[in-house]
Amino acid sequence: MSNKKKTTLKDIANILKLSTAAVSKALQDDSRISAKTKEAVKKVAKELNYQPNHLASALRKGKSNLVGVIVPRTNSNFFSSVVQNIEEVLNKDGYNIIITQSNESYKKECDSIDTLLFTQVDGIIASMANETINLEYYEKIKSRGIPLILFDRGENDLNVDYIGIDDYASSHMIVEHLVEQGCKRIAHIGGYQHTRIFNNRIRGYKDAIKKHGLPLDSELLLESSLTQEDGRKKMEQLLTLGTRPDAVYIAGDYAALGALQVLQENAIDVPNEIALVGFGNEPFTAMVSPTISSIEQHSMEIGRLAAQTFLEHVASPDVKQTLNKKILNAELIVRDSSNKKSLS
Amino acid sequence: MSNKKKTTLKDIANILKLSTAAVSKALQDDSRISAKTKEAVKKVAKELNYQPNHLASALRKGKSNLVGVIVPRTNSNFFSSVVQNIEEVLNKDGYNIIITQSNESYKKECDSIDTLLFTQVDGIIASMANETINLEYYEKIKSRGIPLILFDRGENDLNVDYIGIDDYASSHMIVEHLVEQGCKRIAHIGGYQHTRIFNNRIRGYKDAIKKHGLPLDSELLLESSLTQEDGRKKMEQLLTLGTRPDAVYIAGDYAALGALQVLQENAIDVPNEIALVGFGNEPFTAMVSPTISSIEQHSMEIGRLAAQTFLEHVASPDVKQTLNKKILNAELIVRDSSNKKSLS
């Protein structure tokens, strides 16, 4: 394999002392070009291994049949599963997807958006990075006039389609369940408050705690990046409290795993001394011992709905996009980490 | 957000009754265009929200600063980690990556290649789908004259750069370890024989078994898709044998997890009745009980080397690509599933 530069129309034009427009027409068998010139152009094109540029034609038509997908990271069962389902629906309609990941970084997310706009995608389906507060790059997508659909991590301020689960109600469900298990001092290791979904979970936690007349101590509510490592740190912090919690609800499964490890290293009985509930239903929650209770986020349905929403916009390009919010009911999967044996 | 078609140079040209070339020149402040025309063009461009097309300029220069990455699936710690490390190295050099997944399907892999070539990537780094036997689409990449680098799943016949671990030696390492644990009847649930890495693992298994004078029964060697579900099926099949194996080496961790579940459902003592070794060192192998012994594939180093190999080609475009094979030594992580307590 050689690494010579791709052959362009200009290369062929230079050799034959023709204009690039004439070369382009010759390659398309345009009747305005003589048979002799066509033959010469095709011969040189073949010698230089010229590959006709389908993208150029997409540029003219304003349609690439590509949809860009931006995820915070691919290394998460939730995001992988959403992407998989977006892809299945879009492939059936003749679209291919290209994936970029922000790695939770604002800068990388901006790069991803530029990259996708550069490749002339017909639309973008995205879930925002943890770091993202400035919405300028998302406004850039909107100003291009292509559909933008957000899922899981969205922003009300953008006024675009959004598909996700009811985070506020999920927190209520978790607190109800822990109260039923007899827990009286429930801590929450939450995500960043500036991220809408995590803020909704925090609001749900606070309101549910108040509803049940339980203590809402500020020391029981911690903000976390929700990595496994930070889950460890925040759980260690909770264990130093004068009065320890008897339950911890953690807004992400990886952080819940880190927290569980700390509890086990400290020989604390889970769930009887401290009950634990995670969020996301990552497959490992059913594999570890004890298994971890968690919230199923319906990734398959989120992916399908996001893709369908894109297709609806494409089907009705003249209809002004109506704000479309699809909020799914989440489901609590109760496992050993919060299922007290004394009750069963 | 409206969904009107993207504004093109042609739209502006039509309104002003100019040629698209003149509009393009006006937007680039070309001296051959009058100030009056420039002003008119810029006014209409602004009204129609025209976005200058950076891609068109990339097409002229033959360089997009994008690298395409094709993985069988993103939902695997190994592939995610390789992609992450490719990205870190390439970002530092001003390249962005776009990811496509084949979902182990040959057809999807062909679509991925077409999509990436369409977006004018400057190179492709890929790991082949399980189904892929026909190499025609990979030849298409080579004929474009852009660097192609394969990792993990490659093909000798393509004669391109390849980064991976020593699969043949890994099998030897596993069999040695199981022999040391006193195992005498070692089964192998392997991948598809037509895939080079799995074929190398199978060859390594056979040669190591022969070397130790152990039985090489055909009923002990099964071909599998290596999904969790197929791992279950193949383990069930091994349990029906007249003489059961006392160890099973499985060429993928997800299949090993399925196999472990079957052993536990049948109340078989792991490792004392049947020892188990997986492949890939997925994080869950350290989380389940018993923990699963596995092969670490050095995904970080594979990703970095793949990216560096691409950069080397870009730095020396005039040097004909020399076949570059980087084979890393794998590492066996011994965990509870193959560590017999009677020996310790």
C-alpha cells in the first residue's frame, strides 16, 4: 500500500491541461464533452486510481444519509445499548451512523460536533457530557437546520426533542422502597447538580425524604463525578459521619460498585447495616455479590424513540419542529443489596 | 428549529443569477469579484444562514484530519479501551476519530467502510467482524492509498500493519497453568476457526495439549460465537459427555461467564471439579464469584501503537508502507476459577 495523496479532479485536469469542471463533466459522460476528451480523462483517471467522490454529490444534494451520534462514553452498557438501537432503526431506513465520544469533556464534545457537521451528517442524536454548561455548540447544530435530538442528558434551555426516563419519579421509587425496608437515614451520592438528569434525581430524593418525614441532613447529600473511584471516596466520607446512614442511594452503578467495595472492606453487612441502591442497571449489578438493586433506564426504547424522532423530522421537513419530550417510566430492580432478609 | 435543507452555494447563485464559482469567489474575497457583488452575495448568504463548507476545502486539499475506527462492537471493555487510547494519541496530533461498529456482521462492516471512505477519512484503524471472510472491502481501502491498520482481528492475506497479542502463546500459557493445577482433561470452547486470532488460540491449545501428552479428543474442542448465551450452550454440551473435562479454557470472557453460570446451576465446584479460564480480562471477571482467571490483552498499548503506526505513515507519505507487525506478550491473570485451594 502506498500513501500518496488521494487523486483529485485537479490532478487529472493539470495533466490534461483542462478545467476541473471539464474533467468532472467528462467523467459523468456529459454530452458537452467530446468523445476524445472523455477517453483521455478516463485513461488518466484510471492510471492515477482516481476514486469518484460520492461526498461531492452529497454536498450538491445537501444529503449524506449519515446521522451522527455523540455519547459521553461508549464503555457503558446504557450508552452502547442506546446506540445499538438507534442504529437498528436508522439502518432500516437507509441511514448509517457515525459515533463520537466526548469522554465527559466539554472540549471533546465541541470537537465532536465540529467533526460531525464537517462530515455533513443529516442530523445529530446526542447525550451531553458531564462538563457541558455552555450550549453554544448545540446552538450551532440548530442553526444548521438539521434535526437535533437529545437523550438521557439534555437541557431544557435548548428547546429540542428529548427522550429520557423520569428521573424525579425514579428517586421517589427508590426512597419508597428503602423506607419499606425499614431504613430511616437515607444518604444520596448524586451526580453534578448542573446536569439536568442528576438535578432531577436530587430533587426527587429531597422531596421523597421530606414526604416521609426523614432527616434531610446536608452531610447525607454528596455531589460526585459518579466514577467507581469517586463512589469509593464518597462512601468512605459517609462512614466517617457521627451517625452513619442505614441506606445509600447512588445515582450511577459504577459509583455504587465502588461504594459496595468500601462497605465490604469495612466488613459492613449489606443490606442489613447499610442498604445500597444504584442507578442504570449495568449488567455487572446482577453479577456481583451481593447483587446491586438498580434502576432500569430502558435503553432499547430510548434508542428506538430517538431514531424514530429523527425520521419523523426527515419525513416532514416543512413542518416546524415541535418540541417533543418523551419521558419513559423507569423500573426499580430490587436485588440483594437492598432486600433485607429479616423481612422476607 | 426548522428542518429546511442546508443552504448551498447554488441557492445563493440562483437568487443573484450568478455562477456558483462567482459566489464561491465572492465569499472568499477574491479580487476578481467586484465589491458590489461581494456585498450582495454576503447579504444573501447571511439571510439564508449559509454555512461555509469546510469539507469542500478538505476535498480540495485531500486531507480531512479524521481517522475512522471500525470495531466489532463498542460494548466491550477491550474495544472501548483500544478506541480510547487511539483517540488520546491522535487528538494530540490534531486528528479526530469517528467510530463505526460492525456488530460482527460482514454487511455492516462493508457499510462502515463505505461510510468512512465517504467522509474522506485520512486513514482507517479496524478490527474485523467475526463473519468477515471476503476481504474485498478492505482492498478498497488499500486502493484509496490511505493507511489501513488492523488490530486484534486481522488477516495475513491483506498485508497491512497489524497490532495484537500473541494468541498462540496465550493458549500455551493457559494450558501450562491448568496442568500445574493438576488438570488432566482440558476442554477448549474456541472462537470461529476462520478468524485468525481464534485459529491461533485453537492451534496453541492443540499443540500445548500434545506437548503435555494429554488427550486431544474432538469432543473437547468446540467452536463458538463466544456470546454469553453460546458459552452456556457449549458448557451444557460438555457436561453431557461420558467423561467430563476437569478444566475448560474459553476463548472469550462473556462466554466464560455463561459457562460459569451453568456450572453453578449444576452445583459443580469451580475450580476443584472443573477449573475455568476465560480470555480478555473484562472487568466483570474480577467482580463475579468465583472470580474468573483470564488473559490481559493490553488494550491500552494496542490502541496507542495503532495510532502511532498511523501517524508514522502520515509523517512519511513517500515511503512505501512496510508491513509492520507488532505482537505483544499477553499476561495470564490467575483468579479463583482456576486456583485450586488444595494446592495453596
